[in-house]
Amino acid sequence: MAVERTLILIKPDAMARGLAGEILRRFEGRGLVIQDARLVRVDRALAEEHYAEHAEKPFFGELVSFITSGPTLALALEGEGAIAIARATIGATDPADAAPGSIRGDLALAMPDNLVHGSDSPESAERELTLWFGG
């Protein structure tokens, strides 16, 4: 399995609930290593660029409002198969569908408060890491 990097965002709902440490522990427990981290107050421009693929969807405004509502911890994580491992650790997008043992299954309350974003492909990871951490 190849060593990959992935973007993880610990979103404002997780930060407000004091869950950043528990979420980090879960990723590190799966062998992922923090390569970079930034605590960010996301502005509208960054939010819109991050969620650009959803711009025409009815929930786009809600995504932008949510991610700009408080601090977000952006992480560049690295490890063998990091993208798949991170996504399995996070769980399904909707907490109601997330498996027990996953971050969302154990800790998230309901949509849209699903705690964490993780890149869904190598291409997304590259784009998102550049957007959040620079070239």
C-alpha cells in the first residue's frame, strides 16, 4: 500500500464540543501521522473554494455557513493508505448511517454537524492540501 497524504478538517461543531483530542487520537491510533496542522477561522472565500464541487447543490449555502461558524482544525495526515484509513475512521457522511466505532458513529449528533471532513480521493487530497496549506 502506498504512502499517501490526506486533508482532515475537524469542523466547528467538534471544536465547540472539545472533541479535537479524541478525534486526533483515533487517527493516530490507526497509524496516521500529523505532517502539518493549522487552526483556522475559515472565511467565505476559502469555504466556497473548498466546497466548489457542491456549488450548484441546494445544501451549498448550509455547508459554507457551517464551516465558517467557528474555528476549524486543518490537518495534513500521512500514512500507508491514509485516504481509505481516514475515511473508514470517520464513517458515513450522515451520522445516522455511520458505523459504531467510527468517529461519526460514536460522536456525531446529526447532520449537518458531522464533525470531520476527509479527502475522498488522491486527486481531492492534492487539491485540498494545496488549498489549505499552500503549494
